Amino acid sequence: MSERVIAPLNRGFLFLDSHPAGCRKVVADMWQAVPARKSHGDGPVALVIGSSAGYGLAATIAGLARAGIRGIGVCFEKAPGRRTGTAGWYRTAATADLAREHGRDMVFLNGDAFSDAMKEEVADLLKQRYGRLDHLIYSVAAPRRTDPDTGVTYSSALKPIGEPYRTKTLTFDASGTPQVTEVETAPAAGDDIEQTTAVMGGTDWERWIDYLAGRDLLADGFTTAALSYIGSPLTAGIYRQGTIGAAKAHLEATARTLNERLEKLVGGRALTSVNGAAVTQSSTAIPGIALYVGLLRSVLGPGLVPPIDQLTDLWDQLTGTRPLTLDDDGRVRLDTWELTPPVQEAVADRWDSATTSTIGDLADLDWFHAEIQRLYGFAVPGIDYTAAVDTDIPWPDQAA
């Protein structure tokens, strides 16, 4: 057993250690926030790819607590060693414990979701333990992907398309003082768009479906959803109109292709779910997003819908608790609360006025700073951060 006091040590929005007890409490609070639903018999069999962080974590917890799913979560996390394990390592251990306490049969696999070896491991486990798959949630954000067929490794690039992009952004100095500065990002060059699409587009999602279909593991009526984001016009230049946006457009095109095929194959469907803004480990790397979310929270207050509530809504739609509602492009929209004209106009007004001297009055910085820390298990109410905690938490056992 390795026990020590863990203090937050960070470089910008990246923390070098995670707090096991804080991560466990974050998961427990998310589970508690999900309205329970009586289940009758075994729940649907589900696979969540990217189950340990952000919207994928919310999809896993909401699926377990609300829809009563059983099945598999796939993620890629680092074990405890010289430093603590990653936050996702501890969150997965906590999720597995809660699932077991509530009688849910959920197995978590740690490895490269892009690899064919992981696809084979998942398929073998489905065949041995669960049978055919009812739902697949795809929520992967990664910096690179190696193509299993060619061995070529692609790297994603966070760049605008066509011309440089200049935007305001929010940072915190070493003492935690907020600063609003302007940054400029050079436009995509060479094969940046193709590389980013190869990582963040729909290629791997489609490969998962092809592999599982080839193993005859898709149930009648099988449904798959890839989680996506559109966002505000304030961030469109670097996001929806940039390289990441090109990848998201590919993801949505893949959904249309898969939907046609699944309808013929198993009477199933494929769709994208457009989620609203949130503080995640992925989103904070995007210039301007931190400032935007802090301002959005100041406009909406508790009306900012957290990921766990959004994914509870998605599961209700996927399982028929309430009707599946799609936009004209066939997407589930869980972001409508964010993109209404009054909200966007209020955020834009604050954005225009935001400077280092005014940001404290315009954005909910206390909330934002705490949300960043909670990604790593810090600033969680009810946790004694002066107490030593065991960091050597094992990966969840597959045994039933």
C-alpha cells in the first residue's frame, strides 16, 4: 500500500497528479445526480469507447445508473507508479465499484481503442459473457492514431483553416491570478486536415462497427451514437470551422453512411449526439474555450447543463423512455440550452468586454477554477486533502 498526502501540482490546466479519494467522490456525485429508473430483468448490453473522462464517463455512469446497462467500457489510462495514476484510472475503479454495488455487470478494459487487438478482446468478451450488443457509445478524443492496416500514425492538429486565427483566451498564472490575453494560431498546412480527420473523424468508429458486425455481435435494433460538439460562433474559427470541425463533419458523414447500412443489416441506426459546452481535459486545450465556458457559466449559472444530465437525456432517448428527437441533419441535440440567441448574445457582450482587469466581474472564475481541479480529484467538497490516501488502486477485476 502506498499512502501519501497529495497536493495539486499543475502546469496551466494540466495537473501532474490525481487524487484517488476526490476522483471517487466525483464519480459518486455523478451517479447520485442520475434519477433512478426501475429496471426489469437484465439491462441492455452496451459498449462505451472512451469511458473514463468527459462525456464518455458521463455516458458510462448515466447508462449504468439510469438505463441499467451491462457490458464493457474501454479507455486508455496510466497506472500508479512514481506518480499517481491518471484521474481516469481512479474514476474507472470507482465506477466499477458502484456498478458492482448496484448489481450491474460492467467490465473495463484498458488499452488502445484504435487497435484491432482491443476490438478483438472486446468481441471475445461480448461473445463469452454478454451476447449481442444493443448500444455502442463512441467518445474518443486523442492526439494520435495508428492505422492498424498500414501502421501509419496520424497526429491531430488544432488549427484554423485558410488564415490565422486570433482570439482572446483565459489563463491563470502561477499564483492562480486570471489573465485574459490574445493568442494567434497559424492556419492548417500540408496534410493537417487529413491527419486530424484520420484521428478524430469517423474512421475508427466505422471500423468498430464493421468488426463487431463481422463477428455477428450486433443485436436487432442495435443503435450507436458518436458524441460531438458544435459550439458557439465565438469559438467557431478554431473549432467548428477549423481542423477539428473538419473531423467532426467526417464523423457526421460517417453516421449517415452507417445509419443506412445498419438499417438494412439489423434494423438499427447510427447518429451523432451534439453535446453542450463543459470543462473537460480535452476542451481546455482549445484556445478561447476556457474563457467562453467561464463566461457562459456566468450568464447561465446553474442553468448550464452538466454532462451527466445531458447523457441521462441521451440514454432516455436511446432506450425509448422518451422519443428520439433529431435535427434536420439527423443529430440528437443536447446543446440547445447553450445556443439560444439570448444566451449567445449575453456571452458575446461579456466576451467583447473581457480583459484581465474586468474578467473577475464577467466570468464565473471560482466555478471554472474548481471545475478544472475536479477533473483531477481536487477541490471536491467533503474530501480532507490534508490526509494521506492510498494511491495504489488496482484496475477493476473482470470477475463477476
